[in-house]
Amino acid sequence: MHSSSSLVTPPLTPLLDDFTNNVARTRTPAAVLDALHAFAVRIAPMNVLGAARMPLQASDWRSTRLGRDAFVHSSVPEGWWVEYATMAKSQQDPGVMMARSSLMACTWTETMRMLEPIGIDRWPYELALKYGMRDALTCSVGRRWIVAFWSRQVLTGNVLTQPYRIILVAAASFAALRLEQLIDHDPFWMGKRARVTPRELAVLRLTAMGRQTDQIAEVLGVGEETVRSHLKKVQSKLGVRNRPHAVAEAIRQHLIP
């Protein structure tokens, strides 16, 4: 069993200490990203892409605004953010959705292998390639921040070793903590979860398990019309068209497991 000291090569320890001290002294989001970038380029062929604060509801992601809740580093190729933000208004980014629900940091290459996106779902990766960004490491911090690094080469295991990945995630977490302290939060942008009642959530959970209306009614001890009423109301609250859409949206918003 390796000790904690053997996981990280000695040269990285003082670098991480210097980084945390530098970030603690920053006064702007741009300065935070600059400090993180200076750290990242010293340990791997990577640049900082940026950071964004995730809203409570996944559906509010499209309202993200540069300089308010999203910050892009100056190393990012010019024009990428404009195109990305435009596309994100009408399409979901599978990588962001995965980062939101994942406990581990994944590279874009790993995400592509796991999700195997097709058609329009490939747009974030194809857009990145257009601007010379061949890979990236996306870190979810407390499921409230996404901090990402980008690279002009594929981040294989030899390029991005596990110790380096651990250190980068730690640095991203510290940067997110500092950003949380520096930015002003707009409570309206953060959104409010749909006010779904416990009964409606129970109906949704059972629907997600494949139960029919009569089965849900029997399990909950209510009438079938009551079940239909709950489903109709929750569909309206979530802004969806049918039962499958309601279940998918509830899972996406972490209302049901």
C-alpha cells in the first residue's frame, strides 16, 4: 500500500503550496484562473479552459453568462466561447452533464469512449477540435463548480498520470473555492427547484420503475385518478410533454435517483 507521500513526486509538493498561497491572494476570477494556469502548465501539457458555477437546476445551465457565473481563461482559442455559448442554448453538452453527476474527473477522450455520442451529441467535441483543442480534463467540484483544463494533445495515461490528475483536481477544487468567495451570486439565476410535492415525487419514482397507473395507485393507497392528477401536475411543473419526459427531467434535475 502506497503512502500519501509516495503518490506525489516531491517537486509537486512545493508547487502546490505556492499555488494555494498565490490563489489565496487573488482578487479577481481572472487572477484565479491565471494562477491555476501557471500551475497546470508546469506539470502537464495543459492549459486552463475555465470555470463555471453550476445552477441548482440543470435546465438553468443555458442561462450561464460569461463574467457572471462562467469564466474563460485567456489561453482558450479566440472564438470558441462564442460558438460554444450559442450551441449550448439549443443543445446539451454530454460532457457537462456527465461531470455534473460524476464523482471523478474525466478527460474528453474518456467521456467519448464511455458515452459514445452520435450525431448532434458530438458537437462539443467537434467544436473543440475545430479550435485545436484535442482533449480536456473536466473536474466537478462539489457538483457546484466545473473547472476544466484543455490540451492540444490527447491526454493518455502516459501524458496525464494518476498522481498528476489527483493534483490537478486538488488545484481545481482550491480555485473553485476561491471563485466562490470572489463572485457575487445572483439568486434569481440560481433558479428554484420545481416545487414538486412528496406525493408527486413518489409517483415519479414508481413511474421510473415501470409501474403502471393501477399499480402505483395500489402501492400508494390512492385512486388511479389521483395518480393521473399527480402526473399531470408534475409534467406541468417540469415543463415536459409526457411521462417518460417527466421521469428523464426529474432524474436530470436530481429530483429522483
